[in-house]
Amino acid sequence: MNRQSIFQSLIGLMLIGSVAFSLVAFSPTLNRIDGEKPPRRVEKTDADWKQLLTANQFAVTRKQGTERPYSSPLASNHQQGTYRCVCCHEPLFSSSTKFESGTGWPSFYEPIHKNVTKNLSDTHGGMVRTEVQCAVCDAHLGHVFDDGPAPTGLRYCMNGIALEFVKK
């Protein structure tokens, strides 16, 4: 075997290995350790979202806005049920994890499942925070902070206008 054929064989093996790695490392179903299936995806244009949402819902969920504190009736809602994304209706939070944070926004100590929300770095306004988005449709929901109650120590401070409540 000459040098060129050895080199070509090595390149071929490297390509096969990198393709196999990509399939495992980036597959949403193969690399799940927690056994949860990945969320579905909902993708729409801004024009489509504008037809489905109110102007305020669009400003908060699609343009990373923030509602005024104490402006949402969901901040003081104490009924049993599920809080869903207003854009795609994905269940996000259970009323059993809601608590009174005193901030004026609905607050939860954890989502229903780990994979229904995603966290992104947010440096708008000169602050460093962690933005929370719906993992299904990328709607801006609010922010998560590490000053919440047990058992997680987290406070998911959500815009009420980004949520819809379904009574149990």
C-alpha cells in the first residue's frame, strides 16, 4: 500500500467518524440523558405571529419586551392548573410550583419539564441576566434568577402576558 492510498484511507475513516459523531452529538433524540423527548417545534414569521397575538403579546414574546409589574392578573392567580405559552400553547409551568415573589410578575421555582424552556444570556440594558424562552417556539417568557425558594433555589420570573392559564 503506498502513502497516497494510506492517506486516503485515513481521510475516509476520519470523515466516517465525524459523520457518526455528528449524528450522535447533535441528534435531539439520541443524546437525551433524562429520557424526555425533545419538544415539538413551532416556527412562524413575524407577520404570522402578529395575526395570532395581540400587539402587547407580540411585543413581549417576539420582541423581548417586558410587561409592567402587577399588570397581569396571573401574578395573583392562586387557582390550580397549568400555565402555557401564549404563542404555541406548550405547557410550561404548574400552579404547584408557583409562589409569591413580591415582584409583580408570576413566579415559579421550576418548569414542568427541563426541556420545555431554554435559557439564554441576556445583556440588554447593561445587566447580565438569564433569559427564559419557550423551547417550542422561542417566545420570550421572562428571566430566571437564583434567589428562589427550595427545592431549586430558582425564580422563574415570567411575563404574565406571555402565558395563558388553563384551570385544572
